[in-house]
Amino acid sequence: MRIGELGNSVNVGIETIRYYEKIGLLPEPGRSPNGYRTYTSVHLERLGFIRHCRMLDIPISEIKFILDFSQSTLNMDCREINQLIDKQLTRVRTRLVSMKRLEKQLLALRACCEEEHAVRECGILHELESAARGKECACHSNTGK
């Protein structure tokens, strides 16, 4: 199959596929007599694996580790893979805490302008401008944290 077909099959862009080839996540494809890249089911399966890992927000360096690990040490235990996923869980949990804090900040900012006003009376704009001048704002005050 050609690169466009491969990308469409897994919903990955052509440039992403080329990038994965360049960094060694995808093996280089063969070439047809006319010079076009020719991808096989091996590429399709590998790209699907990579895409799934990316959907789990696993960093590319760790995907490479998983792929290398899976192909070179099949008889070893999977402790390192478990640790990798545990580390990813920690990163996700940290981001969830951060996102919850961001939600509170945005809610505090939104509360500054409950009704529609003229722009010059918009509480949200006043807060953002105040913060830009280095002053405390509703979303970053001690009560807004």
C-alpha cells in the first residue's frame, strides 16, 4: 500500500508517518519499481501500535523503548514496561491536578463578569489587564487558588 492508504487506515498524517520513519519508529518501507514507498501489514500494525500509544499520551521516546523491548527481550519479565506505565499514570495524575486548578482559576475569572456589559465594563478584561500590570487578579489571588 502507499503512504496515503497507510495513513488513512490508521488515521495518521503522511508527515507523521515520514517522521516516524526518520526517527526509527517505523521501519523503512520497500520501494516499487516507480520509486514509490510500499508499505506492508507490518507497517500498518506498527503504526497502529504507535498511534494507540500516542493516544495514551505516551512519549515517543518511551514508545521506542517499548518497541525495542518487545522485540529484543521477549523472555524477560515485563517489570520495565509496568514501571513505564506507572510513570505515565503519575504524569497524567499530575496533569489532572493542574487541570483542576486551571478550571478553578477560569471559574473565578468567569465569575468576574456574570452578565453582558459594554467592553469597558467587562470584569474579565479588567482582571486580565490587571494581571498584565502585575497586580493580583481573581484567578490568581489566594482565594482563586
